[in-house]
Amino acid sequence: MIRKAACLFLILGAVLAACSAPAPNLDDVTSEDLAPFFEDYQACFVLWDVAADAYVTHNPERCAQRISPCSTYKIPHSLIALETGVVPDQHHVIEWDGTQYPVEVWNQDHTMASAVQNSVVWYFQAVASEIGTERMQAYLDQFGYGNRDISGGLTRFWLGSSLEISADEQIDFLHRLDMGDLPVSARSMDIVKEVLVLEETDAYVYRGKTGSCMPEGEHPLGWFVGYVSYGDRPYIFATNIQGAGAEGQKARQVSEEILEYLGVLP
């Protein structure tokens, strides 16, 4: 009787999860529908409903254009740190050296998890120095991450410098992470997926990472990339905005407004 009850409970849970999954009609959404969300920014947004192989795209030309990943690079960076053993797990602490940074939350010790969540540049610069140029390049080559160019300097190449990636490529990389299809251990991918969680409910898990930087000679740049999973159905997205006042939190705000408009987030 207990076993039958447990089975019924699992079946009911699966049914409820399926019923709670969104059913947006992405075919009816055009780039013009999304344009009002972006004000005066140069911008791109792409969403992929993997199960339906359906896309919504704003400004597809820009979505195909490679630009600096800014702190969205902390996703592959964390994988590399874990795989090389430079960071043993998400709880690994690096002590703050007392340097005063303009972002107050950076002025303290951090774990890898908190450094990802708060985009703590100095933490990942220290990690990059330990990984070294040779290993960093080798992993980016294996990942096929953007243009794979780290010539801008080991502690700066992802911050408005030599490394560039398109929104379309961000989507592909996140899909491979979600599917466990990157050339790293399942443990490393599971840890990174855990630290990217922004919200988790009975219906869905919402993951994402912001990025902000100032490419040389250009306007400020903001990114937000991630995915919303309803069971085994992910909706993967990438947004970038560029112009006066652009930064990662603004890109996140715009992304969430669009995800709500599309019915992907409640």
C-alpha cells in the first residue's frame, strides 16, 4: 500500500509539473514586438525553446555579432577553475587583500559561489592567475568558446578586451552545459549549474548570469544570459545591451520583462 501511494504521489507530481509548464506561442512574436523593451540601446535578445526548437529573436544581426562576454565569462571560468583544481568546490574562500573597490560587496572575503553571484572581478582574476595561460587557452579551445582569444592579458581578456562571443554562441554553450555535454566532469557542471540558480520553485528552476564592462573606445556593455527549466524543458536566453547606462543588472531587468511577456516566467 505504501509503495502504491508513493507511486501515485510521483505520478501526480509529474502531472502537476507538466501542467505548470508554460506554453508560449513563440511563432507569433516578432522583433518589432520586443523593440519597445530596449529603449535607445543597441541590443539583442534571443530565446530558444529547445523542446519545440522554436526561437524568438530581436535584432538577429547583433545576436550573431561577437562582443566581449564581460562577467558572463564566469560561467566557463568556474568550470575551468574546478577542473584544474584551482578551486576545489563552490565553497572555496579567497581572502580579500584590503584593496578598496567601488562595488562595496567586493570588499570582503568571497567563495566561488558568492563571487559568481556578485560578479567579483578580483576573485576570478586571482583564479585566472593560478590557472595560467596554457590551461586557460586549452579549455577555451576545447569549449569552442567564441573567438577563444585570450591575448588581451590573463586577468583582463574577458573584460572588454580580446575575448568575444555572440549571443547565439552563448545560447549554444548554455545548452551544452544544461545537457552535460561539455568536455569537463559532470561534477563541475553540476556545481556551476547550482551556483547559477536565481530562483527555484516547484514548477521551474531559473538560472542566470549578468555581465558588465566597457570595451575600449565603445559604450558600456551589459549582458544577461541563462535559462528557465520546467522539468526537462529548458528555455535558454541571451540578452546584450550597449549604450549610455548599459550594464548587467539593466540587461537582467529587460530580460525578465521579456520572459514575463512571453510567458516563460510568471
